[in-house]
Amino acid sequence: MVWTNPSIEDYSDYAGDQLVELATEELCEQKGLPMVLRLWIRNCPELIAAQQPVLASVAGEFTTRLNFGLGSLYTTKLDGRNLLPKLRLPSYTVTTIAGAGRFLTIQTRTDPGNVE
């Protein structure tokens, strides 16, 4: 079982996919982008999907892993306000368990990123 415990690189790929889904929902479908950017960006979901490799890399940098041998617990804390402080970007905290080559996200929290 230990050999099938996913690596941090495996998790980064998984997290990049998950971040694409979350960001698409938050920014594109719920009109989370400022009006000026919505006018400028024609295909928001496609633009975000194209950033999957970058999001995977960023997720890997902001993830902590607790390895329990038979499985791992990954916690990713990605704060949009730290990445681009001038924009109202959401922050995400995602908790995922992994084992036997599989991932299961058990908790996702989103802070909408209100700028005061």
C-alpha cells in the first residue's frame, strides 16, 4: 500500500484540476471578476483551463502533506489576495485524503475575497 500512496506531484496535478473547477465556478459562472475584466475576457472558462499547469504548480507550493504510510492528508491554502492584491480574488482551503493511488476531497472552503 505504501507504494500506491500518491506523491506530492500526483497531488499537485489533481489539485490543479480541482482549482480549475473552483476558479471557473467562482470567477466565470458567479461573475466574480470585475466588470472591466469581464468585458475584456471573452472565454473565461477556457482561459482558466489553460492555466492548469500553473495552478498545479502553485497548489504544490501552498500544500502541506501529512504522510501516514497507508495514506496522506493534503491541505492546500491558496489566498488569491496574496497572489494579486489589487483584485478581489477568492481564497481557497482544500483538504484531501489520498491512498491507493486515489484522491478524495473531504472539505473545501472558499472566502470570496472582499476587499475592504
